[in-house]
Amino acid sequence: MMFTGLTFGTIFALYGLTHNIISRDRYSFLVAAVIACAVIPTLIASRFFLPEQNSRCD
């Protein structure tokens, strides 16, 4: 799901840039926002939701 958001977010931003719907500054902001929306939750999840290790040997 995260990769889908990255892909479509950057494609739509690029479409807007190439068709003069958005400016270059707005394009840079949108791409940075799309990347941040994927990276920040991943960092939070990896920090606070680590899997428990089973130390029991069978």
C-alpha cells in the first residue's frame, strides 16, 4: 500500500508539472510530502512496534 501511494503521488505530481498545472516549487513540495508520508509512519512503526522475540528453546 505504501509503494502504491508513492507511485501514484509522484506520477500525479509529475503530470501536473508537465501539463503546467502546478509550478516547479509546488512539484518539489508535493514530492517531498509524498515521500514523507511514506517514510515517517515506517520509522514510527519500526521504532515502537518491534516484534517480540521468543527466547524459549524447544
